[in-house]
Amino acid sequence: MATVTTSAPRAVPALLKNRVLVKLALLALAAAVLVPLADARWASGSWPDALTVDLTQPLTGVSDWIIDNRDSHPLFLYFFGHVSNAVVLSVRAVYLGLLAIGWVGVTALGAFLAWRVAGVRLALGTAAAFLACGLLGMWVPTMQTLALMVVAVLASVVVGALLGLAAGLSDRMDRALRPLLDTMQVLPAFAYLLPVVLVFGIGVPAAVLATVVYAAPPMARLTALGLRGADKGVLEAVESLGATSRQRLLTARIPLARKELLLGLNQTIMMALSMAVIASVIGAGGLGDRVYQALASVDVGAALAAGIPIVLLAVVLDRVTAAAGSGTGERPRAGWPYVLTGAVAVAVAARLLGRADWPEAWTMNIAEPVNRAVDWMTAHLYSGVPVIGGTADWAGHFTTWVLDPLRDGLQGLPWWSVLLVVAALAWLIGTWRTALTAVLAMAAIGVLGVWEPSLDTLSQVLAAVAVTLVLGFATGIAAARSERFERALRPVLDVFQTMPQFVYLIPVVALFGVGRAPAVAAAVVYALPAVVRITAQGLRQVDPAALESARSLGATSGQQLRQVQLPLARPALLLALNQGVVLVLAVVIIGGLVGGGALGYDVVFGLAQGDLATGLVAGGAIVCLGLMLDRVTQPTERRAKKGA
């Protein structure tokens, strides 16, 4: 009896040392106090009108002022006007230059550059990619997109590098720029297309500048990361030799950050290319316009004919920049002057022979056979499939059994209970600062007056994330445990990861119709490759000594996975969850084009009708929703280390 009474007091301090239990106890205490008070004050549970701020009038006033002064105010005449003209002239100069050297010259230049950077294999792949664009009858739209890409990427790299330089060299600038970059990355493209169009009008300038806003943050983040992660020993050695701050930057910091800089270039190119399709809504032209027009008419064949060149460009640019950053590949000894001279010689020879334009006889029409195949699939898979039902039945069941109950459940909860749940989740996975940020972000949604549609969007995101994680974790585990499966899966993931967001909507609409379920399906397909890659990489990087120790103790393959690999790969799995949430949110918003409704519809409606208030309020709510989900799904650095 004495033993029991003496051990009990000792157990209390042990429990107090458990942070999770302490947090749960404090949350239970707070809920016991706050819930009765909130229920008595706001019994209905709906967001109070007294806590809502109507931004319609001020935003409409701003929109009207821009429209009234766009052709007369000095700010537009002498600043935005010059910026617009510079963008138009730059894109036109690049486009005319590409047409001048002809398809032979462009193909040769691309192949020679790939050969110089990564070797013969990638050079052949690059040449094949450009030839495929011509064979599909998309040579001129491809050159239009490539011209837009060149200017947009150059501008994004300059802006991102300057911001990253400031953040990498100054802690104060890093803290100041971080929320700005977070907002730029989370804010959906449709939300800031509207203010850009108001200022610059429909056309190429608006498309390029919207692309810069979307694509510059990765360059800024990775530049700052590379500069901050430079080897301290090398920097101290350079400083001891009497180098100035500028010399240390040019001779040490930037060369040491070369891999991060090239990775930033790679990510900027990928994001700019995906934005090229979205920018087609505001007159970007090129391949994006072909995809958008096909989406409007649900012409899967035409969309595929324009989507394949986009994917090919993305894969080629991704491989070339990745090879330049990693230093892999069998590079030739020929210098850049020889490469450029060879490309120019080929282009001049083709011009003299009259082969500058792609021959019309060398094109093939894949739209008709693809549409016939889609019609067959729609006729046989859309409905009437015995036993399992058609894709339309699946979409209907998913909406009825998952999306509707989840949406109704979230919207039926009192608003204060949603804030308490968000606070609890964010605090358990992070710190009180994390919880405060998440709660303020969620509360801002109510203040903006879009509480109900935001919960509708949240229900779609949660459903899509759940399906993505189940499929992604299972596929990632299989890829990590089988090299053969991983090699077979890699090209599939490459294609899906480089394909622009719009392209996913077309086959999804053809198979599932319109509604919230197709938007969720497109989001799952878009987010799945990132989750699979991060999961597989995290499991592969588990310490081999830990696995060997488990095997020596007689652990089976399943036990090694459950008891060793998954616990040790926890940070990677949490990162996969976080990235899955961010990517799903991006496509669920675009799902407003295919009947997804909620915030996505408000953003698309605001852009289509020129309604700045509706578009920006919905865009702001999406930013807050993304910030909340990020804080709830991504632990702080200190917490992650403790969990690992």
C-alpha cells in the first residue's frame, strides 16, 4: 500500500512533462469556460453581422477610379503605360526573332543548348519535343507561348533575385518579405488577374505581369535560402583576406548558392509555364488560349493537341535547368560560342533553303481520333456500367455521401466552435503563435463576410486531401519499396507534375460532368505526384542502420515499415501533407470554372464581370484559408525536431 501512495505523486510530474497532455488539459479547461459563454452569446452559431466588414463600396470606388483615370492620369500615362509598352515590345521582339530563325533554327538552338548543358540524350529529347510541337500543328502557338515565357521568366528571375538578395543579406528584410511572398504564393491566380486587367487591360502586358507575380516567389525564396546557407568557413576565409562586402557577395556567397539559384530558375520556369495557360483568360494567346477555348467547348482532342506541347516544353525546360543545377550529364567540351555559332549556321542554312516555316504537310490531326475515343469512353463509362456504375454515378455518390455531409457539417457548426477546433489543432502541432495565426486567419474570413462559401471550399479541400493522402501514401510506399515500380512510375509523375492546372479539368469534365466532384477529382490528380514523390523520398532516406537493426531482430517487412520507416519519415510525411493541402486548394479554386462553386466561383465571377470587390474578397478569403491550413498541417521547426 505504501508503494502505491509514494509512486502516485511521482507520476504527476511525469505527466506534466508531456507537452501534448498538458496542451490537451489546457484546451479542455478553456473549452469548459468558453463554450458555455459563446453559446449563450451567439446561440444561432452563424457568423454575427456585427463582426462583418463590407468592403464592397471602397473596392468598387477603387475600381471606378482606375477605369475613369486609366487614360488620363500621369501614373498610367508615364509609368504603367511605359511598362506596358516595354512588355509588348519585348515579347514581340522575341516572337519575331523565333519566327525569323524558323523551326529548324529553334530546334537546333534548343538541341545545342541541351547538348551543351546535359549531353546527347537530352539534346535528342529536346529536338524531338520541338518536332512534336510542329507535327501537332502547334508550331506558331508554341512560339507565342515561348516568347511570352522568355520575357516573363527573365522578369521573374530579376525580381525574384533582387528580393531574395535583400532577404538573404538582411534579417529585417527577410521578416518583412516573408508574409508578402506567402501571400503571393497562396493567392489564387484568378484573384490578382482582375486588378492587373484593370490597370493594364486585356492583352500581353497583363498576362506577363500576372505571371511575374505568380512565378517570382520561388526564385526569391531559394535565392535567400542559398545566400543564408553559404558555408560560414568559406565566408570567414574570404573576409580574412580583406575582401569587401561586395567582393564577398560576388566571389563567395553567389557562387556557393549556385545550386539554389538554378533550382529557383527551374521552379520559376515551371510556375510561369503553368501560369501561361491561366493567363490566356486575359489575352495571353498561344497554347494557353487553345487550351482555354477547348475547355469552353469541352473539346478534349483540341485540348490535348495544345496540352501536349505545353507538357513537352515543361519537361524539356525542367530537365535542362535541373541538369544545369545538379551538374550531371556527360557535357561536351565545346564552349558556348561554338554552340551558338552552330545553331546560327543551321538557322541561316534553313532560311536560305526556304524552310523557315513549318510545312503544313507535316502536321497530323489528333483531335478527331481523341474525341472519338472520348466519346466512346463517355458512352460506355459515363453511365450504365454494370455492377460498379459509371463515372457519373461515382461523382454523384461522392457528392451525396462525402461532399454534402462534410459541407453541411461544417456549416452547421457554430462559428466559435470552428475557431476553437482550429486553435486546438494548430496549438497541438505547433506553438501558441501558430494557433493565434491560424485563428486570426480563420476569423478574417468571417470578417470579410464569406464564412459560408469558405466552409464549402474547405469541405472540398478536406475531401480532396483525404483521397490524395490515401492514394499518395500508398503509391509512395510502393515506390520506395520497389525500384522497378519507381522507375515505371517516374515518367507518369513527370507528365502529371508538369501539366498545367487547366489541362486536368478537360478530361475530368468529360468523364464526370460538372459540379463539385469533378473539381475535387482534378485537385486529387494535380496534387498526387508531389505527395507520392515526397513520401517515397522520405522513406528512402531513412537511416539504413535502423532498418538493418530491425531486420537483425527478426522484424518482418510490414513491421519495418510501421515501426521504423514511417516514424523516422514523419517530417517528410508532414511535408507531403502540407504540399498536398496547398496544391489541392489551388485547383479547387479553378474548379469554379466547372461547377465547383464556393470561393472559386466568386473569384471567376469577379474576373468575368470585372467585379473587383467580389473577386478580391474571395481571393483574400482563399489566402486566409490557405494560411490556416498551412499552420494546421505544418509543425514548427522546433516541434518537428522533437517529433523526429
